[in-house]
Amino acid sequence: MPKDVPWHGKTVHTGVYKRSVTGPRMVRRLNIDGDGQGDLGGHGGEQRAVLVYQTDSYRFWARELGRGDLRPGQFGENFTVDGLPDDEVCIGDRYRIGDALFEVTQPRVTCYRVGLRMGEPRMAALLVAHHRPGFYLRVLEEGEVEAGQEIVKVSTGPEAMTVEEIDRVLYLPGHTRRQVERALRIPTLSPGWQASMKALLDQGDTGAAGTSGSAGLNAAATAPRPAWPGFRPLVVTRFQPESRNVFSLSLAAPDGSDLPAALPGQFVTVKVRTEGDTPPLIRSYSLSGEPGAGTYRISVKAELHGAAGNRLRSHVRTGDHLDVAAPRGTFCLTAGDNPVVLLSAGIGATPVLAMLHALVRDCSSRQVWWLHGARDGTEHPFARESRELVGMLPRARSRIYYSKPTAEDRRDVDYTDIGHLSGDRILGLGLPSDADAYLCGPGAFMDSVTTALVDAGLEASHVHTEIFGAGPSVTPGIDGAAAAAPHQPDGRAGTGPTVSFARSGLEVPWSDARESLLELAEACDVPVRWSCRTGVCHTCELALMSGAVQYAPDPVEPPADGNILICCSKPTEGIVLDL
């Protein structure tokens, strides 16, 4: 059963510490009696009820690692079996053991906890690199199973695609479109792996747009390659107030040439100069203007204590230069003819406004919903601009919510509804269930609206969100205690290159005492996402705005151009991370 294990100063809740049992055990749809998984997000469930590993792989690892202490259960498996090698067992194969019937659903998902159990941090990468992942079973018929029973093959899965082959397709470079298509023809492949294969197929269909890396592992790989490396100077051509606290800056190439087109919904990262020798502030801002216009427009909210926003508002003037990184991000309007729902609150309007511009530019005939919430007319940026754009689309409708309208605000002109744009209101709008929804705003707003959209019938995969600031952490199995705000790490300051966490507004000198950028981010309480910690799963993949890194160990598959894996990299010069 799961237990708490100390690890790197944290507590891991894990069921990886298995032990052998004697006598029969009842195998049920979700589990084996007496067994449990600690992290149900990555393990367990109907598709991953039983994990299988082979005695032949035990012998291989004993030789490879020089280990004489390996015992059944060491790899976290439920069944340690003779035979059933990964290069012969196929996805969809069915086996009867004792009274139970099983079906193969997917390879083992790479995870740091097998390395924790083995005392070998590289283990997740080694399992993939040596083509020995093991696999999961779904329970088709419950029943008792006991050690020593024969494993009887009942049928072979459709496409006869082995566990080892499909594992290579996802985690290693060099897969073919035919392999991905074969995988997608296997109805018994688990939904998670089907989604990864679909992402790989879609990436192949759009590969001419300049994508790289593996979309099956991380959506960050679906973004086009950045149009230029690092930062380049752009000139401010216009300063435009948008509301009481929001203003826009228009940016152009100093030589008058057109800037590379950005996708609607992308953002740029800007260096904001400060006084004296103080390092510049680094912040990311969504592009709010018409994509492909040859210039960029960023829109900034000057918060009460926002250093960068207030600095830009008080010191930047037309003709000044700003250092800007190329447009990035995967929160982008997708092509199609299905309905589009654009939802925002406050400054969250900026990326979805760019999408509205793109729909108008393309003379779109799609059904479009523009939904926005603000306090009142003085805090409603782009009010006239968005109203005019909506009016130019033949099948667009708009609902504007003011929580506290003033006497000067006109109902059915400036706003349509009194109150907040909330989940409850979403449910009553009759939104089309086949829509793609794009929403941006405060975290609580997006959480409630996302839930309401799914409750209203939209597919969860069709609800797209953009977060200002640091995103949520993914730290599987780690105690979810509330983290502190990002801060300088404890102990003596490093003397190496500067690491800038753009979303967290933090700059930290690198210390060679850290094993990776991931460890540095954790020491600073910067929110991070990871799973394998060895360069396999790409959960930690993110954009490198500028600078360079070196890897140790090298990733099993390289990240997309312009991205890095922070779990196994160190800076070789000053870097800026989208983190």
C-alpha cells in the first residue's frame, strides 16, 4: 500500500515499494486487493490497474547495473512474470491468469519513483533507452490470481503493435507517420496514449509550419520555431491609453521592415530597463493587435505595486527602444469552421482580442461569442475596439458584464449585464457544444468558467486557457503543501550566469551546487512541472527566451527548437526562462 517516503527534503506518497505475497489475491477492475497507487494522476485507474515486469529484464538490469540485490517488486510492478517480453507483447493482447482476464493497454509511463525505489535516478531514462518499459493491463474479468499460475494468451491485439514499438514511437526520435496511424487504429490503446498519438499525427500534418520536438510529449512542441533567437531591439511607435490602468505600446522594427507574423494569442517577453546598474526587469505580455500587420502591440496593466508596468507607463515614450524576444506560446486560435467562444476578464482580454482581430481579418463566417467582464467602463480596456470588431463579423454576438457600473455607463451600449462573468451565467447562455473556447483572466475566474463550459457540454480538450504569471505546478506524489512566493534561494549566493524566471519576476545567479535548472527553480519556490527528472517525459519542457544550456544527461529526445528541458540542463551563459 502507498506510504510516505522522505526524498530531497520533501515527502513522496508512493506505492512503488511492493513486496511478494503468498496465496491467491482478488484482482478487481481498478486494483488488486491489498495493493494501491499513491498518485492516481499518473498511475492506477481502469487502464492501468495492473503493472507487469519481466524476470528477463531483472536479469538484464542485474548485469547492466552490476546489481545483485534485485527482488520481485523492485520496479514497482504488480506481476513479475516469466516471458511476455516487451518486444513480443502487443497492445490489445488478452491473457488469462487464474480466474481473471486481462488486456494490454499501454507501456509503463516514465516516472522518477522507479528511480527512487531502485536508488538509481537515471532509471526512467534507462527503461526507455534500453527498450524495457514493462506494461499495464486492464481487467476485463475479475478473479483470483496466484503466483505460479500459467499465463494463457487468448488473442492478439489489432495491428500487432508491440509494447516496445509504441514506447519508441512516443519517447524516441525517428517514428514514422505509418506507425502513428497504426497506433491510432488500436481501440484498446489507453485514452492518454491515444491523445499523445493524435498530437503526433497532427504535428506531422502541420510540420511544414516549422514545429519540432514531440507534440505527443508536450504541447510546447506544437508552437512554431521562434522567429529570432534571444532579444532584439524594437522601437516604440505609439503609446495608447486603453482604460484607467491599461495602456498599449505599438512596436516596430527600427529599419521599418515588417516584423515576423505572430499567431493570434501568442506573447512576447520584454526587457524593461531600470535605473543605474540594476538589471532590467523581464516580463511577458500578450500581443493584442492584429496578427500579421507587420508591427506588434502589447497591452500592459499598471498594477499598484507593479514595477515593470509602472516603469513602462512613466518612462517609455515614442521613439524609445525595447529589447523584445520573439513571439511564443501555444494559446493560439486554431483553424476550423466550428464556433469560437472568446472569454476574458480585465486585462485577460489581450490575447483573445488578437484572436478577434484575426477572425475579422480572415472575414470569418464562424459563429463567434465575445464574453468579457469588467468592474465598470473606466476599467474596460478595448471597449470600442472590440465592439467594432464584433460588429464586423456576420455571426458574432457579445455579452459584456459590469460588476459595478457607474452612472455614466450605458446599458446595452457599454455593457449588457450587471454582475460578474461567472460559471453560473455561462450555463444559461446556450453556448454551442462543438465550440472551441479560449479564456484568459484571474485564476479563480478561469477555474469556474472552465468547469461551467464542460458542464455546458463542451469537450474539456476544446477549452483553452492562458495564465498570466507562473502556472500551476505538477509535482507528482509530492505533499501538496502551499508554496511560498518565488524568492532567492537559501544559503550562499551563486557566482555563475544569471537565470531569469520571466513569469515569476525573479533573477538568480547560478550555483554549481545545483544539479539542474529544475533544482534551482525548486529552491526558489518557482512553480515547476516535472515527472521523470531524467530527460524522457518532457513534462518540464519550456521556452528558453535567450541564452544557452548544456545537458547532463542528454535528453532521450531533444525538445522543440527554442525550448529546453530544465530537469537535466545547466546554464552556460545568462538565460531567460518562460517560468
